[in-house]
Amino acid sequence: MIIQSYTRHVITASILLIAACGTINLFPISEDRRLGAEFHSEIVKDAKNYKPLHNRAATEYVQNIVNRK
């Protein structure tokens, strides 16, 4: 069950990252927010299995996506 949930989240996050890199919007903003809230809830419930990623390149990549707006 945990592996299925984890796999589903990884696949969903991968799709969202790919979509964020281009101009294709697969989901409306409301759906992005709902998915973000779902991810947050899963991480909070199982924080020991979701360790923070301390990777400068990854952090800069995500920050660049955030700064586009």
C-alpha cells in the first residue's frame, strides 16, 4: 500500500514537473493546489519517510520555477 501510494505520488510529481517546464498546463491552478495540499498531508503524516532534500541544484531549479511568476 505504501509503495503504491509512493509510486503514484512520484509519477504525479514527475508529470507536474514536466508540465511546469513548458507552456502546457495539464491541470487548472485549483487542481495544482489540491494536489499540493494532498502531497503536504501525506508528507506530514509520514515525515520519517520523506526526508528533506539538501541539493543545491534541485533547490535552484525549483526556485527558478517559483520565480517565473
